[in-house]
Amino acid sequence: MLLTVNYDTFPLLQLAATEEAPNAVRVKSLEGISWLVSMKKKAIQKMNMIQPILDVVFSLMCHCDDDEEDLEDSEETEKAASYAARVS
């Protein structure tokens, strides 16, 4: 895992931060985080989850993935690091 965050309150962060999870699962969890942030801004602020979300997103964006084994599938599947840049 990349970080230690209280995942009991926000399990989507656990999925996004887990390096062992498949890339598709990590991207879907980031989509869920993005939706929650766009729809429930005040709830995210009340739960003090802004800093943990930013920590996970920035660590994913900075994480360098050296294995380029699935180049032919790059159109269908998206890397978690590239999707993390779009989480608003």
C-alpha cells in the first residue's frame, strides 16, 4: 500500500492505494472518488477526507509504472496514475 489512511470511513481509498489490486479496479475506485467529490463536497469536507484523498491521488500520479507489458490493451484499459490526474 502507498499510504496509511483510515480506510474504515472511505474504503474506495483503500482500493485506489492498493498496488496489488488490478488496474481496472483501481480506476473504478478513482471514478467513485471523483463522483463523490463532485456530488458530495460538503460531506467530504465534514469527514475530513480531503487530505487523504489528495494524498492517494498525488501518490498515484507520482508513482512511476515501468512495466509496459500491455501496450496493445492501452486503448481499452486505463492506468490508475493517468486517471488520478482527472479526479476533481
